Amino acid sequence: MFHVCIQIPKVRMRPNVQAPTELKSAPIMTHPMAFPSLPEVRFARIPQESQARYLGDRFSYIEAGPADAPCVLFLHGIGSNATYFRFQFASLSHRFRVVAWNAPGYWMSDNLKTEHPSDADYAQAVADFTQALDIHDMVLCGNSFGSVVAQAFAIRHPQRVQRLVLTGTGVGQKQLSAQRREAFEARARRIRLGSYQYGDAGVDNLVGPHASPALRAMLVAVTRGTQAAGLLRAVSFRLSDFYTPDVAAALTMPVLLVQGSEDRTNPRQDNADLLLPQLPHGRLVELVGIGHLPEVEAPDTFHQLLESFLSSLDQ
């Protein structure tokens, strides 16, 4: 593994926000690397009282770590699945119960019945999933689409979320621009052509300029696991008018936002910068040279941020 620091870390104070934005250089992986192995997939039964909302009775997920340790629950992005978080399983499972779900309609999780799910539908899905796994209190971490789902759940259940971590943060749109709408609709068109082809397209737009060929190949493999029915429902949700800055005051827990400076999917100025001033206890860290996927583009830096943010949980 070869690391290159492309900018000296610095902290920049910004007016009219609750916390400073921190600019950090991240170790950029430029050479092929050995990726951590993954735990085996597991299954959980959707609670009986909620099964009428689904086209089946099954969640799929990955889990590692002590069952009685504090739980860190990861929610993946719109073209991803639980395998995206392989670095976090490797780095956190020695002292946390680490769980990553496959959202309804993703991988081997049964889909929601409604073709146009709302923020309430996905928040309820997280509630159903955590009930199935007997998870009550948790650290909730979401990337991209998963960050919006995480906010939807945490707004409704703030007492259950000890910490909230949002990466490649999305906040929804009051009035979706034509450009953003077209970007989501283009994903819907691609997935209709087939999951394999969908996985081959678009990865270059997700990562920063220094992502290695090995990392890009890994992300293509993850994305090929996306099923059309799950993604189309997620796209429908992202085209809705759910706008988290309007309700973010309910996020009373500590919140860490991790943003790549090269994120073209959810640019900071249109998302994290709008959310941060509304958070009672928010902190924003920008990783210089990183794109939309900090967990895999800069896993060591992301791990250091998480370790610091979660340091008090197991004391």
C-alpha cells in the first residue's frame, strides 16, 4: 500500500455554522491492494406485524464482532450493498458489533411493496431491521442514499441513535434541479438495461482522481450486485420532496459529516453545508482529494475519524 498526502491538514473556521469545517489530507491508495475479507451473509425474518409492507419476509445483512458490544449499523448507498463496508468490518469488529444491512430490494433482502416509498417507509424499514436483530441503541452510519435514510430514522428515533455519521451526505431537495433529476433518472435507465451493465457504468463519477484500478474494480463488483427493483424504489424516494435541513433540529445526538472535496454526486455546497448549521451538535470534516466514497477511498483516515468520534461509547 502506498500513501500520498496531497495537502497539509488544516482547520478552517466558517461563519454562521455551529462547528468548523476541518480540511484533512487523506492517504490516497494508488497501487493495487489486498482487500479485507467479508463475513458470511446472514438472514433475519421481517417482524410479523410489518410483513404486509414487504414482498416477502426476509432481510439479508452482514455482521461481525461481539454480540454484546455497542452496535455500529451501516446503511449503504443507492447502487451499493453491505459488502461496500468491508474495511469497516476489518477495523471496527474487534470492539464493536458491526452490522451492515442490505436495504429492501437490495441483494437478498425482500423489497418494499410500494413502488414509491417515502422517508417514513425507509425509516420504518430500519426500525423493522433493528427489531429483527434485537438492536436498540446504535451508532448509525450512512453513505449517500443511506445517509438520507439514516437521517429519516434518527429524526424519528433520536433516543435510539447514540451517534450519527453521514458520508457523501445527501439532504434531499425542496425543488430538484433539472440536472439532479436527470442524474437520478439516468441511473434508473441504466439499471433497466441490466445489473451487470449498470455496474460497469458510473464508478468513475463516484471516486476521486487518485482511486486505484483495483479499488475501481472492487466498486464495479459491488455495484453489479444491485437489483433493478430495489434501486428504482430508492430513486423514487430520492426524487421526493423530503428535505432534511427543515427537520434537522431533531437530530440532537452528536453528528459527524465526512465529505470528499471531489464529491460530484452530493457536492458539499448543496448538501453538507446546508445541513451543518441546523445540527445542534454537528461537525464537518472534508477529505481533500477524495470523492463520494470516503469509507473505501480513504479507509485509514475514515477509521481514525470514527475511532475518535466513538471513543467514549465503550468506556
